[in-house]
Amino acid sequence: MQRRKLLQISFFVIRKSHFSSSSINSLTNLDFPSSTTGEDDDPLYADVPKPRKDKSERKPYPTPMKELIRRAKEEKQLRKSQPCRVLEDPPDNGLLVPELVHVAHRVHRCRASLLSGLSKIIHHIPVHRCRFCSEVHIGKEGHEIRTCTGPGSGSRSANHVWKRGRASDVVLIPKCYHLYDRAVKPRVIHDERFTVPKISAVLELCIQAGVDLEKFPSKRRSKPVYSIEGRIVDFEEVNDGTSETALTTTTITKVLQDDRCDAEKKSLKEVSVETIESWFEMVSGVRKLMERYKVWTCGYCPEIQVGPKGHKVRMCKATKHQMRDGMHAWQEATIDDVVGPNYVWHVRDPGGSVLDNSLQRFYGKAPAVVELCVQGGAPVPDQYMSMMRLDVVYPQRDEVDLVA
């Protein structure tokens, strides 16, 4: 009763006041400035990435679980309605995707150009890596930021112990098992873990998309395969494609040799610009290939596999591996799983003092390839300007307590 009387009194006061109904509506529909406007609306804004809080948790699914369940139900219904059918969509039917063959060759060339450029730049710009963890720093001296999580980090106050790094520390491209026939034999069993070679995931993705290499042959088909009650069957006769493979490999090798000869005559700045362009072109090409060619990653460890299914090698040592008998918990991979950005601290003045731990919140980050090329003379990419915090003024060490 008291609540009803209060409501009646409030309505009576509003009715007797000088405000009209339109003015009241305008007051209730005021557009207050939101705190999310500004930086979040900018498509080029990207903050410093933060690592996962709990590495024992599973990686997030790129595709929602409801969508995965819906796809599985549709596939099950299709198997019941058509037990024997010809697979029509490449690359599931064993054929190549025609519009992605040139993309695979371009990614293969960019990968070789990237590795060649990195091997030349690290002779002029030193790369450091921690002896006990995966931290990488680019500069004359290692930083003093205490973020080490390796063995014995507590006794060192989380300080890093630096050693000289290599080109493989700058760009993180995991390895996976090579599949000769991705359609008929898409999985590697546990007993084949030492006989099947492991190559770079980007290289394996290019091979399955149409790049032919003599060292890592792959079966090419001219007719699609059949699906009989969920099993893939191939009725095509075996065709030998050795001559075509040798021709393609020789052509690519000649192009790479010409690029290396030209790179020896270029300056450090020109090599840095070409290297960062190869990086962006390779990442965009890999993203296009992953739209059609499936790539899997373990939900708990960095293991990756390119192909229709994940392998059956029992080598997972991450969380809950005892419950899975060492099997990997396969899920859909993202671009960061295939080509790891490997974020490092940005050094604004390579000739200045080392990065201080007390000024950690003022420093920015960038992928190691971008940081290395920027220090080599390449312009800063627009998408990483905010992440590198170029507009932040560093305070002095005695001014840290005065900064809000």
C-alpha cells in the first residue's frame, strides 16, 4: 500500500509540473557519453596483449560449441541418407582448391623470403632469449623487466638470464607431421611417430594446397574420392607425378636463389622493409588457406596438425593428459596457433638505457618480426602503433611515484 501511494504521489507531481510528456521522454532518453567510445571503436586500436591467467584451462573455441554440434548432426544425417556418395567439395574430396593454388605458392615464397631476411637482419640487430623461459628481447642488451617464469625464477626475483638468440626465436612456426595422402590416410598413429617426418606447419599447409616438393611428396588426384558409411575410399589408379613435382621445385628454387643474390646488394633498411612485407603477406595468405584447409591444435598444449583430422600420437604432457592417455584434445586452430606473433617489448631508443622494471606499464609491445624490422629501419605499421604506445611519454625513474 505504501509503495502504491508513493507511485500515485509521484505521478500527481509530474502531472502538475510544467514539463510536457515530450520533455519527460527526452529527459529519460538522454545519450550519456559511454566509456567504451574512443579507443575501442577505432579499428586500428590494439592494446598490449596479456597472457592467459591460467594455462591449465582449455583454449577458447573459435567456433561456438552449439555450431559444432549442429554440424555434427547434419553430417550424421547425411551419412544415413546417402551411405555411398561422391564428395564434391574440395579439398575434402582429395582435389585441390584451384583458386588457392597461387596463394599457396605465394605463401611459400614469402616464407622463404622472411627466413632469409631475418637471418640477415640479426647480424646487425642482436636478438636475446632467456635461458629458462621463452622470453625474447630485441636490442643491444636484455631488459630488466622481471617476468621470468622458468625454473629457479623465484631465487632470481624473476630476472631473466639472457643468451644470444637466433632467427627461429623471432618467428614461432610450430611443426606438424607431413601427410602423403590427406584424404585416404589423414591420421598418423602412435607407432608412426618416428617414421613420418615433421615439417613446418606453414610449409605443410602450402604442400596440401598445391606446392610440390621433391623432398616431401604428396599425392595429387584428378577424380574425387568416395565416402562409404563415413570411410573414405579411392577407386582411382595411382598416377606418378614425379616429373611435375621436379619441375615445380626447380622453378621455385631458381626464384629463391635470385632473391638471395639481390638481397646481398641491398641495405639494412631495404631488407627490413621487404621482410616485414613478406611477414604480412604470409600471414594473410595463411589466413586464406585456413578458410578451406583444416588446421587443428591441442586445447592444452601448442601441438598442431594440418589435415582433416588430428594425429593419434600420444605425446601430450599438458593438463589432464592422464585422463586422455596422452592423446591431444584437438580443436579448431586459429592464425596465432599456426604463425605465433611472439610479442616482445618495444624499444623506442635502441641506443638508450635498458627497459626498467618500474616503468613496465608505460612500455608497449609488438610482434618480434615487426620489432626487429622497425629497428632495422622499416616504418611502423599502422595496426601496431597503439600497441607499441608511441604516444606515451616515459617518466624518469624518480618520477614514477608522481605519475597518476
